Amino acid sequence: MKKIFSFLMSFILVFTLMFSSMPVANAAQDGADIPVIHISGQGAQLIKFNEDGVKETIFPLQISDGYIEEKAKEFLPVFAKAFFTQEWSEFSETLVDILVPVFEPIALDKNGEASDGSRADWTWSRETLRNYRNKDGKYSATAYKFYYDFRVDPMKTADLLHKYIEDVLYVTGEEKVALYGRCLGSNIVAAYMYKYDGEYVQDVIHYASSVYGATPCSKAFTGEMFLDADSLDRFMYDYDLGLGEQYTALLQSFVTLFNKTYGLDITCLAVNNVLEDIYLDIFPEVLRSSYATFPSYWGMVSIGDYEKAMETVFYGADKSEYAGLIEKIEYYRNNVQLKFEDLVKAQEEKGVEFSNIVKYGFQSIPIKADSESLSDQIVTVYESSFGATTAKLDETLSENYIANAEKNSTLKYISPDKQIDSSTCLSPDTTWYIKNLEHNYFPDCVNGLVSQIVNNRAYTVFTSEEYPQYLVFDNDSQTVSPMTVENYDTTQRWYVTLFDALRTLFDNLFKIIREAFAK
């Protein structure tokens, strides 16, 4: 019962769980000639002080002992009743009553402010910023890490980043820095460049950028959530459910069997029909008690989803009560997100070099109709590259498309796996793509590329054979290498036959049974 309820909560709010960073192994050393300010994505611990002055952690979310078991007992009979009667109003009310208290501790107020005094559990001083050079006098690409309250207005965080940059320059004696923003940190960099006009900045490097949007946030805010059987099947082989090897293999094989016998299609159809009916009864209230109060998260709503997201999130609410929040949301959207390309070009004219690192090789998490978009699970390649043309997940660009690229002299921008044409993105010559690297994983081996970008003016995808435009990540060796026709196929994990799934299911089921009796 506990596992079923936990899975349901995790699925409904999966977009909230996909932004935190995973630990990485040490890889090749890096070293930049100037300080590199590494702006993280979501993940900073959030705290506040209670009435007694005791520090409390509010993120990662703190769920009291027994809460899941208690609520599962309350929830499952309601779910069973709704399932058999197809009357979902009580189910919706119960789920809202369960979820809102879980997420309320991290919510901002209706103006998008942390009025309860909560903040990121991170500070710095000039003293702590000293001595970050390595033995060769270089700066690591991740030494000067900048953390922040990932909920608040990116414009407000930009002010904090400006102070941090000034302190780094003071203790290092340098005149310029490079800004290296990943995921939500890319949005913070964009806000900084708008607000401070690139002061002190030599290079801007975006990494898995969410400036143009992030699928889980965008689709959760719009309510356009859709389950697809094949996408769910693939997802089971891409996402660590934390169940251990045997239980993971058991669940993977069961889902594959269920999909290949069309049971998963029927289930997804039923869930989609129910979800369409009950979404507005659940998510707007839950979101207004949590993530929709974050101005920063609105910066990750895709450009085309914004109007629908506003309509959905504030469904049934008096928008005038949220005037302060909406003002922050629209200011960032109108001045940064919608004008991002002009902002980049204006900074380049002033000598700031713009580079971008994109991940791919995965589908979007399976909560939208077109989850086969080429993605790093969270951000599509089109969004993170600012405009690259891509094929679908299991397809390649057409022969006619490639022939036209050859005529137009843009064939050099097409990936060896023929899935991406970088010529249509914002900055084709300074956009790198790394296949087989998911959004939440940031291995140190990428820092070698970052250092090369920073150390060499006018560094492009054609400068070095070591770092061409298209690279492949190898998890075993924790390295990236140039993509070739021999190494670009990294998708075999998805192709499981019915026979293999059946054999894996029984093998692991028997192992689990034997271990249970052995105890």
C-alpha cells in the first residue's frame, strides 16, 4: 500500500522531482584562465527559522514519519470507489487535501516573495572565495559555485549574482569572468545579462538550458498531460526508480509485457480520459500552494505554453490577488525570454562570447502527447539549442532534408546520427551536442570543453578534433568522445523483445521469492 501510494504521488508530481542534480564521479581535470562562475540549477537546500530560532529544512521536502502510510489508508478506498463508480470529485478533494500540506512549506506568498524568511542555506564571503586556483594557476570550471533560492524572481537573483561576481573579481584580481549556467541557472544568467548588460563577463556558456522552457514544468502548468504506452515503456529503462536491481528489472519487464500485449494502451487511454476530467479539480490548487508561486519556474514555461499555463494555474482564482507574482512573471518573460536572441546578439556585439552545450538521446518524460521529441528528458533539443531542427526520437532527418542541406552548404551541421541539424539554432558554430547524457547528470568530463571555450577566444565546433559539434557520453568511463557512425547508436536499451521481457520477469520473480523464503 505504501509503495502504491508513493508511486502515485511521485507520478503526479514527477516534474518536481526531475530538477535536482545527481552526484557525479570525478573525471578529467579542467582549468580555465579566468574565473568561471558555475550557476547551478535547482537543488540548493532551503531553510527557515521557526519561532524558537531553530533552523528547519524545508527543501528537500520533509515528510513526517507515518504520513504516507496514514494517507494511503485514507486515499486507497476513495480511489477504489472512484474507479468503480467513475465519480472522481471525492477523489480529487482527497488528493488535494493530501498534497497541499506536503508542498505548502516551500510555497512563496501571492506576490512571489519568501515572506516567511525562508531562503537558500548558502552564503559566501571573500575569504571563502580565495585559493581556488589549481597547481597550474588555472581556475576549475566548477570551483566558484553560485547557489541561490531557486524559487524567487530571476531578476532578484541576478542582483545577488552580481555581488558574487564582484567578490570573485576582488579576491582573484581578474577583470573578467565566464558565466556557466546549467538548467535553471541558464535562466539566471540570461536575467543577469539583461539587467547588468554583460558587465565583467567575457564568456556566457549555457548548459542544458531551460530559458525556452522545460517540458515537465510547462505541461504541468498547462494541464496538457498525456500518457503514451510506448513512452512509458521506454521511460522505465531510462529513469532510476530507486527500487534496486531485481525489483527494477521485474517492473521493467512487466511494463514491457503489458505494453506489448496492449494492456498498457488501454490503461493509458483510461488514465488520460480521467486526467482530462479531473485536472482542473486538482492541479491548479496544488500548484498555487507550491511551484506556481515561484517566479523562476514560470521562466521554464515554454514560450508557446504561457497563455494556457496562466489560464490553467489561476483557474477558479482571483488573479488580482496574485498581481505581484504575475508582474514578476511577465517582466522576466517580456524582457528576457521573449527577447533572448536579441539579448545574445547585443552582448556578442560588445565582445561577450556565447556558447551552448545541449544534451540529448532521450525522450521527454512521458507526460505529453509528443514525448518522442528529441530531449534530455526535461528539455527538448529544440528548446535547449534555441532552434535546432531535429528528427523524432527513433527517426532520422529525411533523405530530402539532408540532400537540401548539402545544396545549401549546411551539411556540416548535421549530426552523424542524422537526428539534428544545428544550422537552424541561434548560434550554430558555438553549440555542442552530447548524446547519451540525461538532464540531471553533470559529469566532470564536460568541464574540459568548458575550459577550452573559456581559454580560446573565438572557439568553435570546428576548432578542435577533440571537441567537435557532436559528442557521445560513455557512462562507464565517464568521458565524452567525438560522435562517429560507430558509436552514435546508444538506444539499444529500449529494444526488448516479448520473449526477453518474459524471461526477465520470471527470472527476477523467482529470485525474489527464493530470497524471501531464505529469510
